[in-house]
Amino acid sequence: MIKFFLMVNKQGQTRLSKYYEHVEINKRTLLETEVIKSCLSRSNEQCSFIEYKDFKLIYRQYAALFIVVGVNDTENEMAIYEFIHNFVEVLDDYFSRVGLHVLQLLLIEQPLPAASRLAARAGTVSAK
Amino acid sequence: MVASSLKLQELIQEIREAKTQAQEREVIQKECAHIRASFRDGDPLHSHRQLAKLLYAHMLGYPAHFGQMECLKLIASPRFTDKRVGYLGAMLLLDERQDAHLLITNSIKNDLSQGIEAVQGLALCTLSTMGSAEMCRDLAPEVEKLLLQPSAYVRKKAVLTAVHMIRKVPELSDIFLPPCAQLLHERHHGILLGTVTLITELCERSPAALKHFRKVVPQLVHTLRTLVMTGCSTEHSVSGVSDPFLQVQILRLLRILGRNHEESSETMNDLLAQVATNTDASRNAGSAVLFETVLTIMDIRSAAGLRVLAVNILGRFLLNSDRNIRYVALTSLLKLVQSDHSAVQRHRPTVVECLREPDASLSRRALELSLALVNSSNVRTMTQELQGFLESCPPDLRADCASGILLAAERFAPTKRWHIDTILRVLTTAGTYVRDDAVANLIQLIGGAQELHAYSVRRLYSALAEDISQQPLVQVAAWCIGEYGDLLLEGTCEETEPLQVEEDVVLALLERVLQSHMSLPATRGYALTALMKLSTRLHGDNNRICQVMSIYGSCQDVELQQRAVEYNALFRKYDHLRAAVLEKMPLVERGGPQVNEAAKESKEVAQLSEAAPVPTETQASKLLDLLDLLDGPSENAQHPPPLDPTPGDTLIHLLDLPCTPLPSAPIPNLKVFEREGLQLTLSFVRPPGTPTLLLITVTATNTSGGDVTHFICQVAVPKSFQLQLQAPSGDTVPAQGGLPMTQLLRILNPNKAPLRLKLRLTYDHFGQSVQEIFEVNNLPVETWQ
């Protein structure tokens, strides 16, 4: 099960965070800093899966943006990896250039069914 | 004064124009003030815009709790634009811990029954995001109704909400169980995906549901098969694989259903083989599906051929250039190696290749897997590889690697010499990272391999001469040189090159170890004792050694000082005992807790005087006295036991064992003597904590008419035993079954040799003095084994 979903820029600022399990506010910041630190310090040669406390972190870099998903032990890492890519693709399609601020606003609201594909993907987000 | 009402876009623009944090804060605070005023005054036309701006500010991290009531108002409004923003606000601002959240339950209920798709969608979405347990319970029947709505959009959202509800309130599974079977027949992938997830959640939380859903396995199999076989529809395909997310989810559900269940597993077997062979693994999506398939095969009761297929897929993954795939493969192989050992063995070369990965998490996994794959046939090659890895691996893996190699060597060593070589090599490469008991193990190993003493001492000497910084190595080498110094100087040993070693050089080396600032106190202790032992092994004069001992007699370290003082005493006062005291050690028993206890006990006797050698003497004299009395052929002057009076040694202490006799499995009593009504019986006790100790109670009973007086019983034992006779209870055994006399014997049997006793009795009976000498050879096996 997905525990959290983060989008972080290269300077380490959280652009988006969505938690699927309740975490205290101060613990959230702590968690985010630690997670970001471990992701930013990886080189290109290392693999995209990190073990952090009792989560598994799967991250993917897109230009200046890091997308990090924290899952528990039972998830298939490669499927999540694919899912991150899928997610970015969808947003890309729907909004042509992924503009951060508008993106965030509409991310949480399930958009009106303009494209059934989008709905299916958005369904995937909630289902996971 | 009417505040200008900015549109959201304009606000965003303004914020982005702000150059500093302070400026941004200003803008937002100003805007929030406007918003608060607007909420107070109530501006129905623009309130959604205000709320939208507030939500944006909230996302940037500013407090927005005053907007909660506004959310409720907007949700209740009939206009769609209001509702939309209101629900969005509810999702962001309200959560379980706010009391206000229950208030929207009613609004949601109304919206759900309204019949307008979009509105229902919004309500369901909000419910699935922030629905608390109470809300879920209230609204579950509504959601269930919506599961069967004609509109696919609503059904999909309803399924997702159901998933959330089950996660929050597992008891609702009764409500959501029946529709599932029907929903599985959907064609819409979104609904299908949601349904599969719902069933997965239900099965994970309730075994009854699990049983119920085993019925749908054929249906699932059919769905997955169509997905895999029919060409990809562009709508749902991701890099050539049709809806990998759905495939993965179905596979996961099949895994849960097939676990520990023969029938379902059988139905799945063909399908799994099909998926495994038909999926294109060149892109990540395909690999993800394959990986899930492998996980499923591993978990259910699959046919053997299928398991081999799974391992081969993982082997193929290992050869893939993508690091992620290799990581995943190594992790899964590690789980499989216990159950399918032979299949994984086939991929051993590839695993060993992975040791050289630059990525730390990958090489760690490869190390664990390689260690698990070592067995008796490949131990030599594997150890070679692992030692190569040890030389170049990062420091945090070194400890694991070193202990892994040592463990593998212990379990599968083909010859003792190879074993010693391997340990030596590990100690020279990564000495500081090995575990503490490696030193003790190696010493024990060398001690046991008699034929290799010369060889080991030479190798260790050369290693030590090169480098005295690796502490475990130095300790072992010092001990060996001390014990087998004579072999070192002898000159020839066919297994290594001839090494001409002078006595002086050896002594100089040990002195260097003593003085080096790299040596730990324990190491210094070893070196000091080794020097002392050499005083008997070497043939030169011992002035040099004496000098060292005198110097260290005033050392700062208490432990070393004590040793030095005692050794000095050995030189000066007890020179006649020196040879015996420093004799070669008998083979050490593999550590039990009592060994350490004994050593600890003796450590606590921290004396700076020369009291330590004294017990040796009294023991020796007692034994000699006893044996002098007996003029039988029982053994002559038994050596005083090779005591090392220094408490610092961690190896066995032959005396000073705990005294408390503990009960153990009863050994049958033995009657050893009978004459004219006088009987002698032996009863045995083996205290469980001390396997080398035997307590014998000699009981003398008298059934005759006359008393037995002046009864003295003496006992002698073979050479390797030690005997302690305690005072008898009396020297008269009254007649007619009177109180028997008892005497306790303590026998130590370190070599576990068969026990024999020789007894000598002198007593007066019926006016005559009687002397009897006899041997007891038929002691029960349990007494000495």
C-alpha cells in the first residue's frame, strides 16, 4: 500500500505531499527532509529503490523534479516505478507542460471526465 | 469598503512576483484578511473564489482553519461551482480530528442520492479521501446502492470509496461482499481494477471472505488470460503491455487466494506459465508484470516446473542491464534460496558477478546471497571470490563479509589446513572487523590440529613479522609462538619454505608487540604470556625474558603488572615448578558457559602477592601424600596439573569449578565390596553444569552382628584424573544396619577417559584388623562420558 507520495525539487523543497496514512505535522517535515536527503545523495549509477525505516522508497527524477513514493513491504517496486512514470505522462498529456501550481490544485480534485483515460489513471491513484 | 476580489490566477501571479519570503507573507496575509471579511459578511457570489484562494494559501503552508465552516456552507449550496470548491476544501482542511467533519455527513448523503453524476462523483471522492469511521458506517448503504448504478463513472468512484471504507471499518465487509462477484464481470478497466483491489482488501482482513472468494479464481484467470492474449488496446497499454496495473493487481489477488490452497493453485498454474512466457520483458512495464508473476509462483503451491521457471526468470533479470531489475531479482532470490536451493545454485556465477556492483545496496544483497549459496562442493571457489571481494569492499560490508567467510569455512572446510589458511587470510585482510570469538575459535582449531602445529606457527610468525597492527592476528600469532616456539626454531617443515629463525629474533618480535602503541591490553597480555612460555621452550638463557618481566612488574596496567609479578615469582622462588606450569596446554573444550564462568571467577581473585602459586603446592602435596600411602601399582607421582596461575587466560581453568552439586539424570548405584556383612556402595552424581566433574559418595553399611571400627577408605585414580577426598562422616559403622558411613569423592575427568578406581580399606571387624585392596573397573559409562 502506498504510504505517501512526494514531489520534491532539486533544492530540497517539497512541492507536493500527499499522505495516505495519518502522520503528525512535525513528523512529516522530519520524514520529508530525511527522505529527500537520501534521494538527492544517490548517484546515477545506483538503483531507484531505497530501504528507509520500515518503508521502501521508490524515486524517479524528471529534470529538476524528484517524485518519491513510499510504500510498505508488500508492494511490487517495479509496478510502482511504472506507476510514477504513468502518472507523469498523464499529467503531461492533460496539461501539456506540467505547470506546478495549477497541477497541485487539480491533483487532489478528481477532474471532471474530459478523458476517460484520465479517469482510469486517476482511479489508479486512489486505488493504490 | 468593498475589497477588490482577486481571481485565483491573479493571486498566484502576485505571489510569484514577490521576491522574498517576507513579501510573499505580506501579500498572503493581506489577502487572507480580505477573505476573512468576505466570509463574515457573506458573499454568495464570490465565496467559492475566496475559498479557492484560501486553499492555495493553505497549500503554501499558511493557516487556513477559519475556512472550515465556509466549506460546509459551500457544500450545501445548490450550485455546482460552489460544491466543487467546497468539497475540495473539505478534503484539504477537514480531517478526522476536526469536530466539524461530521457535519458534512448529511450533505454528502443528500448529494449521493441526487442522481447527478458529477455531484455524486464529488461526494464519493470526498468520502473516500477523508471519511472517518462514523461517516463510513452511516453512508455505507448509500455507497452500496451506487455500486450498481448504470453510470460507469459513478460505479468506479463507488468502488474506490468502498475500498476506503473497508480499510477504515472492516466490519462493513458484509455489505460489500455480495456485489463483488458481479462487478468482476465489468469490462471497464477502472472498475475492474477497483473491484480487484476491493476483493484483495476484503480477503486480507477476513478469512471467511477469503474462502468465499476462492470461487472467483476461474473468473480472474479468464480475465487475465484475455488481457495477456488479446493484442493491446491503445487505451490501456503501457509500452506494449496491456494494462500492466490491472495485471499486477490480479496477480496479487491470485497470490492471496492461492496461498496454501491446492485447488486454486492448480487452476492458476497454466495461466502463470502463460503470462511468464508471453510477457515482453524488454521494458519496465513487462518486467513489473513478470516480477509479480514470480512472486505469485513463489507463494502458492505451484508445480516444481513452475518454480524452476520462476527462478530462471529471476536469473534472466540478473543479467539485465537495468539496476532496478537486478536489485529486485537479488532480493527475491534471497527469499527463494532456502526452499529451492538447487535451482538458485545454477545462477551462482551471475550472483558472484553482482558482487562487483558499485551500488552499495546491490552488493550487500549479492553478498548475502553468495553466502547463502556456499556449500561443500563450491566452497573453495566461493571463498576465493569472497576473499577477493573482502579486499575491495566498502567498510560497512567488511564485518559481514568476514564473519560470513569464517562461518562458511567452519561449516564446509575440506581440510584443516585449508581452514587455517582461510582464517589466516581473512585475519590479515580484515582483521579489525572480525568478531571477538574468531580469535578463540582459531586458537582452538590450531590446538586441535596437531600435525599442523609446525605449519601454523611458521605461517603466523611470517605474518606477524610483516605486520603487527591487526590485533586478532597478533593475538593468535603470539599465542602460537608461545605454545609451539620449539617447533618454530626446529628448522624444517615440509609444507612451507624453510625458515631460519633465531631465538633472539623471536624474542625481539614479541617485545616489539609488547611495546607497540597499536597493541590492545589484551594483546599485550597474550604477548607477555607467550614470552614466559618461551622461557621453557627455548634453549638460550632466560635473562632477556627475566628482564622484560621485571620491567613489566611496574607497568601501569594492573592486568599486565599482575602477570609480570607472578611470572617473576615463578622465576625466582618457584623455578622448579616453572617447567611443569608452562607445559603445553591440553586441547581446549569448545566453550561452554562454565568455561567463562571459571575464568571470570579467577579473574576476580586479583592479588598482587605471590599467593597464586601456593594452592598449586598444597594440591600437589595432598595428592602425593595420598599416593604415597598406597603401595599398589597405581600410578606414580602424578604431575601437578598444568596450572597457569594467571587469572587472565580466557581458556579453561581446570580447578576452581563451581562446587554446588546439582541434580542430574540418576546413574545407578554400584556395589563394589562385600565382606562379612560390610558393604561398600558407590553412588554417582554428575552435576549438569560441569561435564568433567563426577561426585561419588561411598557408603559403607554393616548388616553383620559386630561393629566396624577405625574404618579408613583410600582411593586412587589413573593419571589423567584428579581426585579430592573429603572427610568421612565417621570411622565407625555400627552393626545391625546402623547408620552408614559416607564419604564424598570429587573426581575431575577433563579427558573423558574411562574411569577406574583402586580402593584400599582398613578397618577392625570382629576383633580382627582387615586390609582390602581392590580395583573397580566396571563403572557405568555415564560416569565418565
